[in-house]
Amino acid sequence: MTVGLYTHLDMLDHRPGEGHYERPERLSAVVGALDDASDLHLDRREAPLVEAADLARVHLADYVDAIVASAPTTGRLMLDGDTFMSPGSLAAARRAAGAVASAVRDVAAGDLQRAFCAVRPPGHHAEPHLPMGFCIFSNVAVAARVAQAAGLKRVAVVDFDVHHGNGTQAALGGVEDTFFVSVQQWPMWPGTGHPSEAVPGNIRNAVVPPGASREAWRQQFEGLMTHVDAFAPDLILVSAGFDAHARDPIGDSTQNLEAEDFDWATRAIVSVANAHAKGRVVSSLEGGYDLEALGRSALAHVRALSLG
């Protein structure tokens, strides 16, 4: 199956600073791994700049205006302790959100069935009113609302980053005909996402402890996918974070996942999409900070997306 690949060179110009985990080389590692895979059939498409009207589906107007107004022309701006903007960051963030919005529109139109958005900065920590955790715009949450406007009424989001997708949860919690599931390490920054947390009925969270076995992680993921299956979505969006890989440097103690675990998880997502959503899946890159592990994991993920 051909998979749409949405990316743009502008996203290399987001430069949070020397030594920052969310560095431009991440995008190069992902795209390079996909380009080197002769068995993949990729339809490469340039990520457009997101429209203001699409950002307004999730983000407060005052927040978007403040980000645009404060974007630096020189130097570097600290938005929070982890999140920075350089002169290229606004365009990169707009293309990151624009990639996923464009992909869901193309899938809704029947032009594609599957897509992977190789983007940065990531998005699942950005809340409607503030940046957070390397993220400026809530890329996948914006895409979920775009998908609904394009006629895909019931939209599920599956988040498998080592960190909780707090921003996506904040954006979609209580939104009719959306469903958000997230598996993450606990305890772990940002301190949200425990199953005991009071959340709207369209949210399901699962956790695994630091250093959990791959089998334990898979068990929690399977439990979440039973809820997605019962929701019967018209589209599945994926926040694809690969920082639960055993090699990843983020956090005090990460998970023990390997590339084949992301292949397995993606196949589970595809199975539910085939059952309910005519196979429609759009995935967007979130975390993953060891370059070798990131490239191999993203490749395993996209290979699994390419299966019928």
C-alpha cells in the first residue's frame, strides 16, 4: 500500500539550541530511514502552512496571536523551560500542524488511505492556551477537528509516546465523537495520564512503571485498543512517539521497547482501522531522541502502516 509522507525542509529550521533533545537531526534520521527503505511505496507531499482557521479549532485566538507576535527574528525565545523558538520555528510549527491537517483532508477525500507526517516540533503536549514540552501547536488535536469538519465524524487518537499526551487530552476531552487513548510511563513528566485521574468519558489512559517489560507494555496497549475498537472510529490518528525505546535518553528510566514493538502496535491500530474506518490511519511524529532508534522505529511503524 502507498503511504503518504508529509514533511517539509522548513521544519529543519526550528532550532531550540545546542544540546536540546528536540534537534533538527531527528527529522533527518526519520526521513533518511524511510528514503533508504526500497520496499516502501511513499507518496511524498510538502506540508503546507496551517491555516489560522484550523488552529482556531483547538487553540485560543489570543494564544495563537501571542505566538505569532513573539516569534523571534534573531536569537532564541524561551516559551517555557523546555520549549524554545528560533527564527525558523514559527514556520516549522505551522508546517507541522499543516502536515497533519492536510493529510486528514486528503484521506477524507479518498486520495489516500494511510499517511505518516514526519514533523517537528511535536504537538501532543501543547494545550489550547499554552506551549509545553517542546510543543507549540497541538498538531494531532487540530487534525482531529479538521477531520470531523471534512466528514469523518468519529475520530480516535492513539498516543503511544513515553509521556502522556496532556495537550491532546485537554483539547479533545469532552468533544463529541472524539476518543483519546494514551499509554505512558508512570511516574513521568508531565504528571498526568494516570488511570485514576478524573477525565471526561471520551478519554482512556494506561500506564506502565519505569523499566517495565515489553510484555507489560503490550498488555496495556491491547487494553486501550479494545476501547478504540468499541468506539468504531471513522479515522484513527496516531501520536507516534518512539521515546519508549530502550535506547532513548529521555527520562530517568524509559521502557524496554524495540522497533518490533512499534511494528506490533501499529498492526493493532491498522486492524481496528480496517474493521471500522475503511483502513484510514494518519500518524504524526511525536517523541524519540536517540537518532538510530528513532530511525529504525519510525521505519517499522511506516512499514506496518503500508500493510493492507
